[in-house]
Amino acid sequence: MTEAATRSRRGRGGGGAARRAERSAVSFETAKYIERNIPNFEVLTEEALDIIEANAEQILEEVGVNFPDNPPALERWREAGASVEGERVRIPKGLARKLCATAPAQFTQHARNPDRNVVIGGKNLVLAPVYGPPFVRDVAGGRRYATMADFQKFVKLGYMSKWLHHSGGTVCEPTDVPVNKRHLDMLLAHMTLSDKPFMGSVTEPSRAQDSVEMCEILFGKDFVQENTVMTSLININSPMTFDDVMMGALEVYAKNNQACIISPFIVGGAMAPVSVAGTLTQVFAEVLAGIAYSQLIRPGAPVIMGAFVTSIDMNSGAPTFGTPEASHITYGAGQLARRLGLPFRSAGSFCGSKLPDAQAAYETANSLNMGLLSGVNFMLHSCGWLEGGLVSSFEKFVMDADQLGTLHHLAAGVQIDENAQAMDAIREVGPGGHYLGCAHTQANFKSAFWKSDLLDYKPFETWEDEGARDTQTLATLRVEKMLNDYQQPAMDPATLEALTDFVARKKAAEPDSFM
């Protein structure tokens, strides 16, 4: 479908008002999703991959997986040829892989602004922010429970972040709104405060259905059924358990042609074996079963093979991040995803630190680079993650979002055209000269090097005169500036009215619940 046709299909009333608002909006640059021009790092041999794949299929056939409290799922598996005893599903060798074959190798997730559509799969990398923390942190307020006001600020920061391609989902958990209603406010924020792609709710199947219906208002019902407009996170309850809540949400999204990240949530040594090969075997068995089940719901439904894997501190039991073992597993999972022919989700701005400090920076840098080199196609948690995922940090959000620019530039690879060879510059300067004033430098200086918009490069004296500000201080100022500069993207008034009316009606239809 062409962009012009896409716009036509999605046209709604009140377009004149929307166009006038669009002309008056502040313009800012958002980078296109990353298209890698560098090779993936492959840590496993073909023999090792063959062994892990064979072991995973053996686990599915001999041990099986559980689908508790979900009789329809058990019946689907039985009809597909699996052995079902109680809640245990044993999948014959080859069946899960055969079912997975109908899932697309890549797909487009449409944004309400078509210029911000993303293609997930292939050599592409889409960056999305932190997901799920119940707490937030900033310099002014410290660590505290998140509110809807915090959530809206994160959505605005994500919208304004140049290197971030996706608005994400639960960027923090707003605890001041009832559990059974907060998904409505969160989706409304993503839909109205940003025009980047977003994620749907998965905390209960009816909330997934609300997400679909809100998208039908935003994009049009036919468009939603024929195109992917949401990507949502379906966690497997490792080891090898597919709970009815997550599967219920998956069923809603798959039935409606919306993408699911089917992702084990593994802390190595607690929810999977301590060895890299053992963990990869379990991860692959779980994703095979989960992706296969999505295809039982609707063959061709878009999916992403996920792998959220970290190690554990054997003394405290706390999860650890940025470790070599996590890198080995992520590199290996990327190889398995490519052999399966599906998009891959992993990595992020992972760290265990309580503050956006040196520990956070080291662990985050390791985790981000691991994601780039492992061939990740969708990187959730790419900015804002703190304290093992318990906290969304405003300062770290902008620190990480700034550093995502390095991933873009690393992924671009090395140019070797005539301009990049710089032979004329080398001839012009000759021995003993300098390149600052030569023609090649003058022609290329604006784009030659990536430059942080946040970090300090000033001489010591200037830095001291300006208050000797550390990175967290600079990040606090940047958060303030971005929120002050924010302007809401234009939306058709009729669509906005329909969305707000839907949310109001849904909230009024049931009593508040904080459970």
C-alpha cells in the first residue's frame, strides 16, 4: 500500500482543522529507525545451534509446556496434533516449527503520523523506551511511586527524543489511577501526546480488546484489521508456563492482526539453568511454543521472538545486568531468531544501579552495544531503565536517549566512497600540516562526527565557571527544556473527541479497582 493510499484509507472528518494545527506546530527532527550496515556478532557455531534447536524440540516433546486455566488453548493444541494431559501440552517434534513458518519475517507498524512508521525485522533496529516500572526518580522528587502526570511527561520526552523511534507502552506504572482503568489513560496519552508508534495493554484480555477498539477509532476499523498498529509484550512465565492472562491478551491481538513480542522473562539460575547453552535451549523451546500458539489463533499474525535474559547474584539473589553471560545468551538468541526467520527483541538500557551513575553507565553501555551487535530488531527498555527495572528515571531517560545516537552511527558502518577516501585532503595537507583548514574538512565538518546533545565537551575553565555540572545535572536541565519546548502533535478534533468519549464511557461503566 502506498503512503498516499494509506493516508486516504485513514482519512477522517475535521481534516482542515488538523492541517491548520499541523502548520503551526513546532518542527523537530526524529531519526528513521536504524538500518544496519554492519555484520551481526555470532558467538555460536552451526553445530552449537543445531544442538540447541534439537534439544529445544526434545524438551517440547518430552517435558512439554503448561497452559493453565485455558481450556480453549488446550483444545486448539489437541486439534493441531499435540498431546494434552491436564494442563500439560507436549508438542511433537517439528510441529511448533511448522506452525511458526506462517509468521512474517518482518512487518510494518503504522504510526498515526505515517512518516514515523517503523519496519520491524530484517536488518532494522527500532528503539522503544523503558517499560513497566512502578517507581520513578528525578533529582527534585527522588524515588517515588509513579503517577499519570509522570507517565505523560515520559511520553512527551519520548516524542521529543530524536533517536527514539517508538513511544513504547507502560513507560511507568501510574499508581494513582485504578488498575482496571489506567490502561485507558495510558493509551490515550500515547495516542494524543505523541504521533510515534505505541504498544497496547496486556494486563487483562478485556484491556487488550479496549486497546484494539481505541486503535479502530484512531486508524479506522478496516485499517486495523489489515495492518499492524500495535506491538505488545507477551511475557512467558518461565519456566515453560503460558498463563491465561498473557495468553488471553495474545489471543485478542493475534485475532486482530496486531503484533506480539513473545518473550520469556528469565533470570538465569532462578528461572532457567545457570549455563548459557541450557538457558538458550529453554528460551528457544518457550518461544517456539508461544509463537506457534499465536499462529493457531491466526496464521500470519505478526510476532517478534523475544528474549529478556539476565543473570543473578548468587549471594543476594538480585538480578545483574551488563554481564558477559547475558551478552552470550543475547548473541546466541539473535542467531536462533535469524535461523527461525523472525524479528528479534532483546537488550535495552539495563543496569542494576540505584542512580544514573558510573555503574549505570557501564552496564547500560554494555547492554546497548550487545543489542546492536546481536541483531536485535525491536529494543524495548532502550532508555530510562534504572534499579533493575523497578524505576523509570527522568534523567537517565534523556541520558540514554542521547546515547542512542551512537547506535545509529555505529550501525551505519564505514563509508568507502571517493569522499570518504579523502585522498585529495591527504595530498593537500602533506607531511607536517594539519587538516583543520583543508577543503575536505570544510566540506564535511558538519556531518563528520556524531556529537552528543547532552554531554559536556568544554574546557575545564569554562566547565568550572558554569558551575562544574555533572551529567545528571545536565540531564535535569535537559528534561526541563524538552518539556518546556514540547507542543502536542496535531490531531483531528473529531478523532480526539471520539477517543476521549470512549475512555470516559469505559471508566464510568465499572467501579474503581486497585487490585
